[in-house]
Amino acid sequence: MTSASPTRVGFIGLGNMGSGMTRNLQRAGFELVVNDIRRESAAELIAGGAVWANTPAEAAAQSDVVITMLPTPRHVDTVVNSPTGILAGIPDGGTWVDMSTSVPEVAQRVRAEQSTRGLHILDAPVSGMAVGAANGMLQIFIGGETDDVERLRPVFEAMGDPERILHVGAAGSGYAVKLMINQLWFSHLVATAEVLSIGVKAGVDLDVLRRSLIASPANSNFVQHDVLSVLENGDYDEGFAIALACKDLGLSIDLARSVGVPAELSGLVEQIYRRARAQYGDRAGEMTPMKLYEDLIGVELRLETVTA
Ligand code: NAD
């Protein structure tokens, strides 16, 4: 790979997130080579000029940089290491960026086993939900070498908010930052669901309770903004499946274990998420744990009108 910025981007994983990210890369003028196990997911991109690759190896061979946006570390491992995976096609000196919410093990193993090939490997997971992917306003947390981050900046800027594309440290740091963001957000969600349910059952009007929280030191971005998806619209965000949220919580606890930090609260939040997943199914939205509390108290937490 030369030091020039890439023009041809390979992209593997055209799901809720990857579909929006690739559309924005295409709009920004990058040539795309795309792959997914669901070929139909590429139809619109191909109509817009993208090239279909039959395997991740083909996508990697035809691109200046290959990006993965896959559900779990297991999927990343398959796409990278299988006989038709990225490593079978990427040229020596090539670049792979994993934007999945994942852990460093796959990349570490590639670095160790392919150390003579001069590969450039970055982790760059994202926040901002499917809507952020669709409108090109993702937050991106990048772990890797500074030169690589700068060379790839135009690619990241096509998918993310330039103000919130952060180089957070060496390889692996992006994964860690992303997992901690999700851990805290899921914890906010469970804590907020519990507090709203108790307050409402104690006879306080939901709108009054929420406005009181916003005016207090207990205010949070979640109470002020994100919870409105449920309170206004009964929308539990099916754009992010609870099965993936449970995956993130599991990875976050694994990370805590690997660095020797107890994670009692995270463990409890994970169990509540797993209960919601068991009750409402893998594809239920990431905010479905709120529904657990609603079902428990027999009240849907809904605002009539939003005043704050
Ligand atoms: P998704 O399940 O909607 O999409 C994943 C895609 O990968 C699917 O199109 C699937 O067919 C494809 N895929 C799976 N195995 C494959 C293989 N072997 N080869 C080629 N393609 C394969 O998932 P998503 O919601 O887009 O999430 C992707 C990643 O982004 C996850 O790690 C998730 O945790 C993270 N994330 C999601 C959101 C969100 O709101 N959805 C937000 C931030 C981060």
C-alpha cells in the first residue's frame, strides 16, 4: 500500500450500519468493492456503480483499503481468516480497518502470524446508531498508527462527523473506548427505566418526573434525549438488535476481566439485557429492557406531549 489516500474501498458487511456507511462512501466519490453473505444487500450499491466481490478475499485484492462491519468477533475471524477471507486476497502492505464493535484478539493474531507482510491494521468502531450511519454523522474511535489514521481520514470523514472522528490510541484502543461507551449507555438505560417506573408507580406524572430529573444533578444525555425514542414513540430501536447489545455487554465484561477490574454493575446490566432478549427475542431493539419494566408495572412509559 502506498502512502496515498485510498480511492478504492472494499467493504464487507452491508447490514444496518454498513448499508448507510457504504452509501455515504459512494456519495463521497470512493469506488466500492462490496461483499456480504446476503448478496441482495448490495443491489442498490451495485446500481450506483459498486463492484460485487464473491468473497472477502476478492474484495481485499481489488481495494486500497478493506473495511469490515460485522456482528461479532466470530464473524470478523471468519471473514479475515477463512480460506476465502481477507488474508487470502490482501496484498502485502495492504490495509484492513475493522469498524465492528469487537475485541483485539483477531487483529493481534493476524499481526503475530503475518508479521512479515507489512499489513496496516486499525480498529475504528462507531457510535451513532443506524441513523448516524445513514446520514454520515457517526462518531468514530480509531486505534492504530497516526500515519495510517491521517492517510485514511478522507475515508472516515465520508462516514462520520469530522468533529467526532477521534484517534484514541494504539491498536485495540478503539475497541475498548467503544465497549465502555456502550456499557455506560446501557447502564443509563436500565437505571433510567427503573427510576421512571418507580416514580410513576409512586404516583408522579411521567413528564413532571422527567423534567425534574433534567433540572437536577441527576440529569443525563440519556434522560434528556435518548429516552424520548421510547417515551414519545414507543420505538425501542430495532436498528440495533438486542442480540448485538448482549454481545457488546459480554465483550465489555470480558475486557474488565482481562484487565482485572471487577464489573459488578456491568454484570447486573448484562443480566437484565439477557432477560429482555430471552423475553422479546434476538431481533428486539436495544432499548427493549425498558419494556421489561413497563410490563412489570403494567404501565407504558409514554409522554402525551414533550415539554423539555
Ligand atoms: P447487522 O447484523 O445488521 O449487519 C451485519 C452484516 O454482516 C449483515 O449484512 C450480514 O449478512 C453480514 N455478514 C455476516 N457474516 C458475514 C460473512 N461471513 N461474510 C460477509 N458478510 C457477513 O449488524 P449491524 O447492526 O450493522 O452492526 C454491525 C456492527 O456494528 C456490530 O459489531 C455492531 O455491534 C456495531 N454497531 C451497531 C450499531 C447499530 O445501531 N446497529 C451502532 C454502533 C455499532
